[in-house]
Amino acid sequence: MDPEQKIWERQKLGLEMRHKYELYFVTLIFTLTAIAIQTAQHGQVGLVLFAEIGAWAFLILSGLTSLWRLSRLWFRENQVAEYFEASHVAGERYRQLGRDLVTFDKVLAVTEACRWTLFVLGIAGLAYSRGSVLLQAWVVLDPG
């Protein structure tokens, strides 16, 4: 196998892994959100309730951001193909597509940071709310 073929195979593998990761992460976020909502304790009040509902909101926003990223990744790969195609034709289109890809990659980087931040805030909110409920139950059962 020639070096160009090996490079192409590795790039293809990397792209497939990226898409699988994106799909897995979206699935994980919405699964955790559904489990959190279904297993919520009724009768919570105050900061615990606020943390629980806030965690749901953060997880849902993280999932929606992930879905948006998935839809944009397909579009980006089409842009990359157009970019390579335009590289064989003289003109300004090649440069413009290159600038568009750089901008698009920056947007994807920002959304990646946003979704991870939202995800971590959601998990932290759930940990606080669920941990508080468990701690309160433990104190009530074992006052001494």
C-alpha cells in the first residue's frame, strides 16, 4: 500500500471515529437526562429543587448543542470536499472556501467547549441535588 493510500485510510478512520464519538455523546447526554428526570425525588424544595431542574436544563442544552454539531459536521465534510475540488480550479472560490472552513472550525470548537461545560454543569447539579437528598435521608435515619 502506498503512503498516500495509508494517509487516506487513517484520515477516513479518524473521521469515522469522530462521527461515532459525536453520536455516542449525544446518546449519552439524552439518556442521562431521561434517567435523571424519571428518577427525580418528589417533594424537594429550595436549592435542591433548583439544582435538579437546572441540571436537567443544562443537560438538555448540552444535548441540543450536540445535535446542532452533528448536523453541522455533515455540512462541514461537504465543504471540505468542495474545497478540495476547488483547489484544482483557478479562482477565488478556493480561498473563500478555505476561509469559511477556518471560521466554521472555530464555531465547532466553541460549541464543543459549550456542550462540555453544559454537560459538566448538568452532572454537577445532579450530583448536588441527589447527594443532598441522600445526605438528608442519612441524617434523618442516623441522627446520632
